[in-house]
Amino acid sequence: VIHADFEAFTSNMRIKNVLSLLGSGFIRCHSGYAVNKERIKSISPYKLTLYTGEEIPVPVKKYTAIKKTLSESI
């Protein structure tokens, strides 16, 4: 399911294929999640928090790489 600002869409595409269409503004933070970098409020070793308050799981092993990617895009 792809969540946009006010709508949700169902897609049969793999996340990696969706990300290739969306471009570099999105990051894959978990095997089942990709998020818009501009929507991320904070990151911790276990979760990303979006400005909407939604929390997305982050594997501890991916935390450092994701944090580095986010700091490079600021």
C-alpha cells in the first residue's frame, strides 16, 4: 500500500521498483517500508518518527546507514 498525503493506493509492484520510479527523495528504512526523507521528524535505533506522528520500524543493523543517508541529504 502506498500512502500519499490524503490517499492510499494499492500496488502489486515491489518496493524497490516503486523506489526506482520515485527517485532519491525516498529511503528504504525496513524491508516493508520506504518513506519520503522530507517527512521524517526523527530517527532512533528502533524507529523513524514522521511529522504525522506515525512510527516506522528501523532494524538496529540499518540504523547507522539510514542516519548517514539522512544527514547527507540535509
